[in-house]
Amino acid sequence: MAKVEVCNMSGEKVSEIDLADEIFGVEVKGSVLHEVVVMQLANRRAGTVCVKNRSDVRGSTRKLYRQKGTGRARKGDIKSPVLRGGGVVFGPHPRDYSYKVPKKVRKAALKMALSSKLADNSLKVVDNMDLPEIKTKAFAEAMAAMGVDTALIVTTGEEKNLELSARNVKGVKVMPTAGLNVYDILKYGNLILAQGAIEAIEGRLL
């Protein structure tokens, strides 16, 4: 088991905690992380883009003028894709981009993402993360004391003052353990875990 320092919001060490090697000490495979991140981003796509093809454009289907004898290039109806205001050929239509990666792969990728943060010394554990009041300045000072500029902060879900204080700080995201995912772990430079959240993470992944 890996030993990690537990600090307070002032950045001072208060104790140590053992992290399970089955979660925080696994071999990191970039291909697995890539597969899950691509899936997450695909699942977030709205897929609502839509253009009109020639059957959707309003207008007559009558041929603009006769085929031969005018000296001009031949033309069909006014909705033709070659004309201004005509339909689009093979344009995008609403579709669902989402797909699923096997559950075992998603779980393995989450373990790898957590392990990569520990290996890079970018993982911090804090004993009590809630603030006495909703104050962005106090939160910013706590982040500075811990030497962190960008971070994903994982809470137990009860730290409401922390969530409200952090929502206007650039480069910081706060989420409960239930929302923990590979993309957000890798996106932010540091991972800060509430000590109480570690038990929930281990219960989810072991």
C-alpha cells in the first residue's frame, strides 16, 4: 500500500493514509485511457446539428426552364444543391453519437487515471474540506497554501460551502465521488481527495 500525507486546508500535514495498490498502484496503459476518454466525449455530444437537403427546402419542384434550346446551362428545380439557397448534399442530420465501452474497461481506466495522479505526485488528500462560510477568497487562499492552481476536487457530497466557494474559480472543478470519471481526472493538473471520499472510491472500485 502507498502511504500518502493527509493535510488540512492550510497545507499542513496532519496524518498519513494508506491507499490500496489495487486502485492507486496499477499499471497505466494509455490505450485504455484513450478509449474511455473518447467514449466520454462522444457521449457528451448533443448530436443536434441539422441542415436541409433538397427535399427539405421549401419551393417548387418544377424545372426552371426547358432542357434545350435556351443556350444556358441545364438546370432542374430551384432547390438544386448547385444553386444559392438550394439543399445541402449529404449534410449532417440529428444522430446519437453515444456508445458503451465494457464496464470492466471503464473501471480499469478509472483505476489507471487515479494511479497516474499518484505516480506523478499530483494527488493530495485533505482531512476536512468544507469551509466555515461561502467565500471565494478563503477557498483561493486554501488552494494557494496547498500549492495548487488547477485541480479536480472530489468530495463526499456534503461540502456545500466548498462547492459554492469554488464555482467561480478558474481551473477548478468540485464533484462528489459518484461523478468521478477518467476525463476529468486527466483534464486537471491535480487531484484533491477528501479523506472521507477515499472509502467511497474504494467501495466503488474494489
